Amino acid sequence: EKGSKRMGKVLGIVNRKGGVGKTTTATALSYLLSKEGCKVALIDFDGQRHTTKLCGVTAPEQLSVTIYDILKCIVMNEELPDKGSYMIRTETGVDLIPANNKLDNFDKLMCDTDFAEYKLKEFVDTIKEQYDYILIDGMPKMGTAMINVMICCDSLIIPVQSETLAVEGMAEFLRAFHRIKSHANAETQQEKTKQCQRKQTDKKEICRTD
């Protein structure tokens, strides 16, 4: 319904390897969820822009606003672009937030940026209440981009080949995810405590002034 809040569950589709079905999983799952009546956003967070192409964008390099440009606005503390300038409604009813090769400069953009690991979350939080599900097709490598996805998402989907080494790698990946989420949650709780303490201090100062 118009104006109603949605649950905004964020799913990260990730793997440190390429060619394991990550993009196929992200696009197929987003379509199936949309078909079930869910409002779905799909974020292409991979400079290879395969998700963007699979969703029908034939010339990603000609896009004026992509996920990279949105994150750049956040880093530069600028106003976010209008949703209509970047959101692409696909034939399947999914809202695509596209990528192009500008995303290859992500690490450079985040260099010397405070709280660089939280920038994707900052953006997703601005649209979260508008969707039932937000799916993120992540880059196939560990680093700041992967940590952004891990901190941002509620759950991970890890496409994996049915091989012993691949399964062992997935277990290591999940352990890293839980460590990162635990650390991020602790930092969030610490910041909430600081904010609460500041508010209490402000109230005391107001009382003394009166």
C-alpha cells in the first residue's frame, strides 16, 4: 500500500570467486520475489555490471547515475540524486540500481574516508522502508566493498560449487561475516550509548541553566 512501511530485508549475494552463479541467483531471486507480490530492489554492486546487463540495460557506460555516483554523493556529503535519475524499473517489476565500470574506482573513492565500510548501508537505509526485499549482487573479492555488503545485509546467500574446498571456503567466509557483523553491531550499540549519554548531559545542563 502507498505510504506503508515495508520490512526491508537486505540480502547479500556474495562469493570471493567469480563464475559461481552469483548474478544468476540475484536476478532470478529478485524476479521470483517480485512475482510473489513483493516490492524488490536489486543493487548491482559489481563493476562487471552483469546484473545491470541481464536486467536489460544494453549500454551501462552511458548511464549518468549509478550506485557509484550515489555512494560518491554520500562520501562527499552531498545531496543524493533524485530516485528517478537512477532507479530503473525492469520488465519483471524489480527496481534496479545499476552499475557500470565507474565502480572499479570504489576502493579509490573510499581511500581516507571515515567509516568507509558503512557507506553502502547509509544509502540502503534511505530506501529500506520502501521495499520488502533489497538484494545486493556483490563483487567477487574480499575488501572494503565486500565488508560494505556484509555490514549492510541481514543475511548472506553464497552460491557455491559442490566441491570440498569450495564448501570449506564458504565456512571461512561465514565466520568472517559473523565477526564483521558482531563488530559492527557492537560499534552501533556503542554509538547509541554515546548519543544517549550526550542527551542526558544536555538535559542536566538545561536544568542547571534554568
